[in-house]
Amino acid sequence: MTYDHDALFIGGAWAKPATDATIEVISPHSEEVVARVPEGSVEDIDAAVAAARTAFDEGPWPRMSPEERIEIVQALSGLYAGRLGEMAEVITAEMGSTISFSNLAQAPAPWMQIEAFLGIAREFPWESRRTGVLGSDVVVRHEPVGVVAAIAPWNVPQFTVLSKLIPALLAGCTIVIKPAPETPLDGNLLAEMLIEAGVPEGVVSIVAAGREVGEHLVTHPGVDKVAFTGSTAAGRRIGALCGERLKRVSLELGGKSAAIVLDDADLAATLEGLKFTALMNSGQACVAQTRVLVPVGRHDEIAGALAETVAAMKVGDPSDPASEVGPMVARRQQERVEKYIALGQEEGARLLTGGTGRPAGLDTGWYVRPTVFAGVDNRMRIAQEEIFGPVLSVIPYGSVEEAVRIANDSDYGLAGTVWTADQEAGLDVARRVRAGTYGVNTYTMDFAAPFGGFKASGIGREFGAEGLAQYTELKSVYL
């Protein structure tokens, strides 16, 4: 299968790019070029925003009834459901996600988002009446926020794109999507489905490009709202640019989440759960719970068992269904993770498994050996900074109160879990940890509920009615 493409999706149609610049998509496994596609330029962004602006200001999309927009998004859902396998293969090829994870989450979860948002939109209070304190009736309307700039990362490209695209469409917005240059291929597949679903001209553009072009999109005067998923450092920059312009912004940023293992936890079930919550997508996940907090009296037992579990995970070709850990997305990411592994050893953490160096049997690819450190102090950089790779830090605690304090001792507040035989005790811990999403003996995202972070993990929420409302402005009409 060839993934090459020679056009950009601008204003709902394939268009010749403004320059000859191309993106070479490199396989993280073979380190070979798997596709060449156009790289978006400032001129392409200008064309996309102009199309979106015209479609919003003059076109039918914002003026359709919610039911009419729902019908078109429902058609998109049906098309998406029919191409889940193809989407999974594309994402595995471009960013190295194991095919098992792509089939479990990278492709199905975006489709589940569509279905969830359709249900929410059908019940959403687009327009309601209330009695004012002065005796008059007040009509309260949710109106579309306008032209949206959506900037998505490479780790879960469709998941993050659709978390913005679908509520924006249902709200009546138009949107310009900028995928990361590492993962432009899945966006082309999505574009084909948008055309077939009958989304009107100008409503959606998808322009893969680098950081400078992305900043041009953020600051473009034709954009009303920016929705960004990515690093906290980039989020601070985007938030500052939007603040200067009083531009609406929502930011879904990084994390350094903690999994708290209580003394009564079932060890086997906890270890099985941590394989997913801590190492999903080869550790390249903002919600990954890479700090594992354990009772001091069980530290060596749990740390040793966790190291054995991690060491037994199969690292290899992401297209192999047996692989549990794939490569990092790029050489720079591989080098970054290995620097943190070396740093952990320098800081005095005890290496139980993994370390620097290529995993056995893999001659090519940007692989990192899944790594477990024991005896980690929460003040160490490996416990405070987001590594974005398969590196776990086991941290001992003396009491549940101390565990909660350690979990909260972070600039981030995105996710977390607690593992215990007592659900009520787990719920009590969940109430005290400052994180936007939390799990008791599990971690998941339910698209009917809001997702997002406290502190430096972001501003705003995605999913649920709260996520749909992020793409609306409130208007009060007094009668």
C-alpha cells in the first residue's frame, strides 16, 4: 500500500499546495520512508482560514439546525466505522503504535467519540428559556464560537483531532486542523470520509505542517478559537498568544500521573492494570501513570514484581500483533527518553530492568528498553518531568496521607489511579488527588464525561456536554 499524496485538503476539497515542500514520513520501526506528502505553508494556512471564514460568515453550516448537522455527522460516523482497520494500519505505519493498540484504541476510540457526541448533541440545550429575576423571559442560546484552529499531536492523532472536530462541527463551527508533521497520513484518510459524508464546502481543512506554520494559524486574525493538544511548554506559548488577542482557547497538555497502590491491593490485578495505565502506546501518552506509589513495607515486593512484568513484555515490530511495546515516534524522542534513563541512574534511583541501549534482536528502529526504577524520590527529575516513554518510577510512601501528598506534589494534574480491595477507600483517595480524571482499580475515558487537567495539565475540558460547550458562545436574549 502506498500512502503518498500530492494535494492538501483545503476548504473541503483537494488543492495544489502553495509550495513544493514535502514531508517525508519515516517508519519508526524500519527507519525507511513510507510516504511523501505536501508540507503546509503559511500561504496554505491563509487559504484554509479564508475558506473557513467565508463558510462561517456566509455559508449554510452555522445556519443549519442542529438536527441537520447531526445527520451529516451521523453519515461520517458510518463511514468511519467501515474503515477502522485501515485507519489502525495507517497510524501504526506512520507513528509506530503497536497494531494491537491501534486496533484497540487509535481507531475505535475516535469513532466512539463521534457516536458519544451525537448522543450529547441530540440532548444539548441549544436554546432554552428561563424566568429572569426582573420578571421577563430570557432566551439563552448556545451559538457556534466561529472559526476554530485545531492543533493535534502525533501520539494519538485521530483521537485528538476528533475530540475537536466533532464538537466543533456539531456546534456549527468551521475548522482548520493542523496535524503534526510526524503523522499526516491519517488526516488524508479522514478527509476522504468528510467529502463522502457531505460536509459543505469550506467547513473543514486539514493542513499538516511544522511549529512555525502552526503559530501562524494560532495568531491568524481570522481564527476565533484555538484548541490544542500537546506539551505544556507549547501550551504556555499558545495560551500567551491567545491571551494577548483575547482569543478563545482550550489546552489539553502534559501529565506526570501517579498510580497509588494501597496495602490491600491485589498484586496480580494491579500489575495487569499497570501494563496498560503506565505503558499504553509505549509510554507515549499524556495520561500514562508513570509514577507508581507503593507502601514502604511492600516496596521491594511490588517493585520487583513490576520489573518482572515489564521485562516480560514483547518489544518489537509494531505491525506484529504480538508486540506490546513499539518504537518511539522519532530518533529525537528515543534520545530524549534514553537521556532520562541515564539521568535516573545519576540521581541515585535503582535500575531494576531496562536501561539505555537497543533492545535485543532489533537492529533498526527508534526503540527504548522498557525501564523500571525503584527507590525513587519524588523530588528526582525522573519523577517530576514528563518523559513520554516507557520509563516507570516506583516511589515508596509511609501512609495514605503521604501517598496523596506525593501524588499532588507535581506541576501536573491530568490523571491517576488507586488500586485497592476497598472501593470506598479508593474513592476517598480519588477525591483528594488533584487530577482531572481518575480511576479506582482501572483507568479509562468515558466520552460522556469531561476530560482534562488541573494545574499545568491544561485549561478547559473535552468530551461530554462540557466538551461540546467549549465550541459555543452563550447569548442571552431578553423578552
